[in-house]
Amino acid sequence: MNPSYEHIITIEPGKRSGKPCIRGMRITVYDVLSYLAAGMTHEQILNDFPYLTEEDIQACLSYAADRERQMLVSPA
């Protein structure tokens, strides 16, 4: 994992089916990315989920970017 988010993004087999979560909580990286994709601003997410931080949102984006970069592309 990228050191900029490894202390924020956690994966625990018994929590949310082992999906990447934020700081051991039950909110997943997918949840945050879905909110952003739906058009929510960082401010709206932080207002709706006051236990999250701007750093948490940035960690989700960094994690997703690293996952995308690591994907292998097969020839068509």
C-alpha cells in the first residue's frame, strides 16, 4: 500500500466482507467513491459523516488510483 493511506485504509476479513474500510470503521472506500461519483462534494460528505476527515477522502482517492494503476490490461 502507498504510505500516504496505509494508516487510513484498513482491510479486516470479518468487517464488511473484507472490503477496504476507513480507519477500521464500517464505511468502505467504495461508499466514499460512490458518494463522490454521485456528485456529492467533499464538504457534503464531511457534513453527512462527521467522523470522516478530508484526509480520509483523499486516502480513498489515492487507494482507488493505486488499484487502477495496478490493474493489468489484456489485449482485445
